[in-house]
Amino acid sequence: MTAKPRLSFWQIWNMCFGFLGIQFGFALQNANVSRIFETLGAPMDDIPMLWIAAPLTGLLVQPIVGYLSDRTWTRLGRRRPYFLIGAVLATLALFAMPNSPTLWIAAGLLWILDASINVSMEPFRAFVGDQLPPAQRAGGYAMQSFFIGVGSVVASLLPWLLAKAGVGNTAAAGEVPDTVRYAFYLGGAVMFGAILWTVLSTREYPPEQLARFDDAQPPVRDQAPPARGPGLAIALLAIGLAGVAAIRQFALDRQLYVLAGGLAAVGALFLLARRARPERMFAGIMRDLQTMPGTMRRLAVVQFFSWFALFAMWIYTTGAVTSVHFGSSDTTSAAYNEGANWVGVLFAAYNGFAALAAVLIPPMTRRLGLRLTHLINCALGGLGLLSFLWIRDPDWLLLSMVGVGFAWASILSLPYALLSDSVPAAKMGVYMGIFNFFIVIPQLVAASVLGFLLKAGFAGQPIYALAIGGVSMIVSGLCVLWVREPALVLEEQPA
């Protein structure tokens, strides 16, 4: 067994540069899709259900891509073929989406776009674990956060910048403004170019060489437990079916079917996996899910509350800011479109602060440890979202984005640094894909319950979804204290 060679700053830069492009597409999606849906006639109550395509595609695509990439070796390597395939498909979807003639075509293109982004994104997470020794992984994930921040700043600002340059920012009813249209065209080009740079400028270790490195197996304390019996699967199936029956019987909000149906589906999948042939992909993924390391189980709780908060922010910030801070919910009005552009500025701001935080996180972790650093950053993010309740001047919302930016950078790096030390090298891809479940599941929960909660307790006002997200973000930071700090002392890395 030998130690994995340390990489230089520029080698880490090149291997992470593709994330600049991925985040270009992701940021355009997050900042503008609700605007596109509203422009094409979607009522506010239906927007969470239209967004459900995004997390569902991640739930399906990432573990499959991770499983396949663990078993792939080509002239382009192990992960890089998936980078390239995802980039081509996502670029085409970005070109098509702002030209959607109907709401349902836009929803379908969101599905394609998010699936394609996930095809590229999942192997990038495993790529860091493959290429870097444990001491450099926090720096590697922080570098990814840096590119995420930089890419998101520019992508989120594009409609606003284009409007300042004289491009039309309003359009007839049912038509997407040219500012959004041209932003998506530029985003597609940047996404493809950045990922191509990483594909051409990096090399990968073949699987047999990875197996010889001394970090190929996790520490004994993180070895996976044996698979459980069918009890949990049966319980999930029963609870889900009972929930579906209750929603139908008492005429509850139809969005709750997502939650109840999801529980039933998970239970059914676990039961089917017990009957599937062990060598098949489906059985392997479900078995790995049941036997994931203890660190990963604890991080699942942290991820749930973090991503519930983020999804609430992505869905409802446009509605909250346009209605409360700009005083209009009419998508054809100048005030609404000015407010929607300002949301793009706010999203650019939190990603800009995230790029700054990515530089500060490695020294913070060396001084405070991974867990305490993550707790501080999540608390800052939670306070930032809660501050939307009392800040009324939209300019001052930039201050709220400072906390959100630090939380975003931390969420994109530190859970992965905590996880990668506990995952075997041969299954890095599939476990990173399974880890995505704990990003997707909270988004599905948010899509199913947030609309119901707002209508039931907050008169449908979207600003209160941001407050709920703020509380959830703080809870996620507290939950990280339950996770073990890796035994490895992280060495100083540039980020």
C-alpha cells in the first residue's frame, strides 16, 4: 500500500474547473425557472410541484451514474466520459428552455436539464475522492465551492447585466424576456467549455492503481453494518399507503401525495431488492444504501435540514421579493420583472460570498475542525434567511446573502470532506450518488409540504417559506455535532 500523491494547486484547479460550467447551468435554473413558469401561466401554488422534476431526476440519475462510473474504464478514463455526456445534453437543454411555447414543455425541459447536470455533477464529487489524498480533500471540495460561487455570481447576474446593457427585460404575456433568453444561451456555451477544459486537462488513476493506495478502504470504525431485515421496508410501505388513503379520504392538499407516495415507493423498492439477483445494478445500489457507513447515516440528517432550507429559498425567493419588497405579483409589470432581476442579483451575491467563504473554510477547519466550522456557517445561513422577515429595503437583502453564502459554501464542501474518509475507493461513485438521496429527499419533502404549510398557516405568503428554511438551516448545523470528526488532521491547502 502506498500514499496517494499530493497534487499541485493548478492540478486541483484544472480538475475542479468544470464545476464552473455546471454551476452556470444550475444557477440559471435556480434563479430563473420559477420566473419562466410564472410567465407561462403557472399559479404560485403549483410551482413547487413543477419543480419536483429537478430532485426526482437527481434521485434516479446520480446513484446509477455513480454505480456505472465505478465500473467504467475508457480512453477518457473513469469519470470524464460522464462529464462530457452530461455537458452536451445540458447545453442543448439550456438553449431550448427559454423558448418553451407552453408550461408543460418548460417543465419537461427542466427534467432534461436537471438530469443532464446530474450526469456531470455526480462523478465530479467522486473525482475528488479518487484523485486526492485525504489531507487534500477538504481543499479540493473547497475549490469546487469556489468555482460554484464564481460561476453562480456571473450566471445569476446575467439577466440583470443584460438589462443594464439595453436588452429587453419585458415581453408580451406568455413570452420569456430576451434578458433571460440570452442568459441561457451564454450559460450553455460556458457550461460546455468549462467541462471540456477539465476533460482535456486532467488524467485519472486506473481502478487497479486506486486499489493499491492506502486510503482505498475506510477506517474500521466506519465499516458498513450488515444489511437489515425486511421490517423497515414493510413499515415504510405501510405508512406511505396509509398516508395516500388519508389524503384521499380527507381531501388534503394534493401535493402531500408526493411525500406519502415516496415513502411507499422506498418501502417497495427495498422489498423488490431483496428478491433481485445480487449481481444486478438495482440490487447492488439498494444493498449499498442499506449498508452505508455510520458517518454517512449521521450526515444524512445534516443534509436533510440543509437542503430543505435551500429548496425553500430557490422556490420562493422570487415570489417573496417581488410581492413584499417590490409590491407586485403581475408577471407582465415592470415592478415584478425588476424584482425578479433583483433576485438574480441576490443569488449572485450569495454565490459571490460563497466564493469568498471557500477561501476561508480550509483555515477555519484547521483551527476549529470540520464540525464546528459547518455549525457556524449553517447558523449564519439560517439567520440570513430569517432576516427576510424584517428587512424591507431590497438593497439591504444583500446583507442577508452574506450568511447564506457562507452556508452554501460549507454545504457544498464540508459534508463531502466528512464523508469521503469513510467510503471505500472502489465504491466512491455509488456512495456519492447515494449521498445525493439526502439532498433529493428533503427537496421532495419541501415540494410536498411547503405549499400546504403556507396555505394552512401563513395565508399563502411565500416570505414565510424563507423563515421556515432559516430555522431548518440552523437545525442542520446543530445536527453536525452528532457526526464524528475524522481522525486525520487536515494539512494546510490552498483553495
